[in-house]
Amino acid sequence: MSFISEDSISEIFTNCIKSRLIHQENDTSVIFYDFNQLANRISTLKAAFPDNTVHTSAIKANPIIKVLEKINELGLGVEAASEGELFLAKKSGFNSNQIVFDSPAKTRKEIEFAIESGIYINADSFMELERIHELNNLIKPLSRIGLRINPQVGYGTIAATSVGGDYSKFGVPLKEYRIEIIEAFLIYKWLSGIHMHIGSQGCSMQMLLNGFESGLQLITDIQLKTGNNIRFFDIGGGLPVSYHHDQNPPDINEYGTKIQELLKQYKLENLQLITEFGRYLHTNSGFTISKVEYVKQYIDSNTLIIHAGADLFLRECLNLGQWFHEFTLLDKNGKIKVSNSKIKYHIAGPLCFAGDIIARDIELPKADEGDYLVIHDTGAYTFGMWSKYVSRMFPKIIGITGKSFEIIRNRETPEDIYKFWSV
Ligand code: LLP
């Protein structure tokens, strides 16, 4: 379901054309991001969870600097999963104590940097704990270091984004290694947290809560058996959102209430929770508009060739059918096209491979060359997964705050592309 209505999208687009923020010849695709929607999500999130929770935004979901700066201004931290993301976090103004560092491939250098700067680290394996221990002398009493476990609560509906099944490349499997996990908290006295993340989209509320409860049971066990007074429980992200009007995702308030009940039941109200949501914060705050370059009408099929394909919508193209957005057709001036009779179109991108199709059999009014297609709910994991294949230029991003618009990232130029592939 689109949280930004078709009417306001049409109005925003028309205004941006009129005010020349959009250059219709060059801006064949434009991404929009609504800061007020983000602020709403953040306040709902804060209200749903215990007051002492530290909320972070997963940078990979939306790494645009102006968005990170806004997140900082609104009092959230960030989850970084690479050296690059750590750098983005620092440059966007986050203090070390607002940054959580996750990644299954942390180098010794990255670990040392994180410990020295006081960044929260989640170790992904026993091997990583050993590496951290080599830097024992850098660890201070206030260092915050957690261990990621895989609670093995099952796979969600989307295999490609499920990491909480029996096998996952992330975290230590809880069923097989419970004893060793507990022992680790005995050996490494500096360990002070448990981390988990079981998947992104496709996880039911029950799965998320099962994961949460198994974390609380483990924490209770560790505290009893080792005397290690675990301070942090990082529950990752994974709250699904709706991309379609008939989808009914779990409700954040219900999730927060159940979490608070479980904390009480396990007498762990003093535990500090950390969250790392990405999709929940960003998806519904963004939309993309792309020009219809060609309308291919054949006997058996109709295809719209637009300027956004697997470069911008990698997941949608790879998991066609499991992942779909809603679409609205605008005319060349940005007015919504309406018609009682609809035509089924495949929506294809500009890249040179057969899988460059973001949706099939989408019913739309009759499309014409020069129209614009709105792809709704694109604020998370779209441009964050940008692909350089075929050297397309990254589109312009326009930030919306109420009635005002500003460019928050310029469209790439041919020179930028040249630079990317140069020495
Ligand atoms: N924390 C960790 C450790 C993660 O790996 C992720 C996402 C998150 C938090 C945020 O999860 P969220 O709240 O956004 O569901 N479109 C990508 C999604 C991969 C998700 C990666 N991890 C894909 O299609 O592969």
C-alpha cells in the first residue's frame, strides 16, 4: 500500500517539472524521498518500544547522506555493515556510541578501529571473538561487544532474505552450540550483548517473537551460569512492510507491546534493547518515477520499456513474482491517467539481459511513449542495491519536506561513469 497518495505524487511531480528541478530530457528516472514520512515512522517506533531502547537505521537500506543526517537529527543511530558504511556514519555526524557495526567479514583492521573508537560491535562467529580477544588490551570497561546468534526459528516466505533457518551464513547456530555460546560468555568477560537478525520482509510476527523469546531464554541462562550481566539485546530489523494495498504486515505497536510483556515475564526489563530496522523506516517514504521510452505492442504481449530496471530494482528482478510494487501511470505532464479499460503490461528496464523485468502483467490504462510510470514504495533496498551494469547513470533524488522540495543527490553524469571505470 502506498503511504503517499497517487494524487500527491502527481502534484509533487508536476511541481518539480514546473520549477525545473526535473529536467525532462535528462531525468528519465527520478527518485523521491519524503522526510515527514520518515519522521512519522521514527516517532511510532520510539513510542512502541521501551524508552531506553537504542534505535538504529540499517544504512544498507538507505545510505543517502541527507537521509542519514535527518536520522541523526531525529535522534536515531545507525547500523553499519562495512568499512564504507562506517565512514558514511562518521561523516554524517554520528558519534561512535550511536553506531552498531555488523558484518560477517570484519577484518582485523576494522575490528581494531571499532574497538578503539567505542563503536558497538556484534561479532558474527567464535572465530571473530578470538580476533577481538587478540585486542584484549584495547577493550575498556565501557566497550560494548555482542555475539550474533542464529536462533534457528525457521525460514520466512522469501528464501533470499531469510537468515534465521537451520542454516545461515550469519551468527552462531543456537541449537547446536548453546553450550559453547554460554561458555564464550565465561571466557570473554568483555562480552556484554546478544545479537540476532532473522530475515528481511517475509518473517511473520510470530517468528520474530519466537526469536526474541529464545534470546531472552539464552540471556537468562548465560546470566545464571556465568554471572555475566548481559546489558544489551540487539534484535536486528526485519519488520515486514506493505508494498500492496491487500498486504497486512505485522503492526509495530503490537510487536512492541509483546516485546515489553516478554521482557517483564523474564524479569529482564533492565536489558537495553537495540533495533536495526531498515525496511520499516524507509520503504513507504520513497517512490520512483520513470519515463516510458517505448510501448512495445505485439500480438501476445505488451511491454513498457522504462529507465529503471535491475540497476535500481535488483531484488524485484531476481525474485520476480515474490516481490512487487504498485504502479500508477501519469501522462507527460504528470497527470494521473484514468481509464475503465485496462491493458496488461510487462514492465521492463533498460539493461541488456533478459531478466531485466520488474513486473509482469500489470494492469494500467493505455500507455503512450513519453508517459511516466510511478513505482510506489521504493525507499528501502532499491538504490541501496544499485548496479553499475551497462554503465547507466544513477538518477537524481529529490527530498520532500511538506510542500518544499530539494535535490538531495544529483544525477550522475557521463564523467562520473568514466571516473568509476577509470584507474
Ligand atoms: N540488521 C542486519 C544485521 C541486517 O542484515 C539487516 C538487513 C537489517 C538489520 C535490516 O533489516 P530490515 O529491517 O530492513 O528488514 N533487499 C535486500 C535485503 C537484504 C536485507 C539485508 N539485511 C535483499 O533483497 O537482499
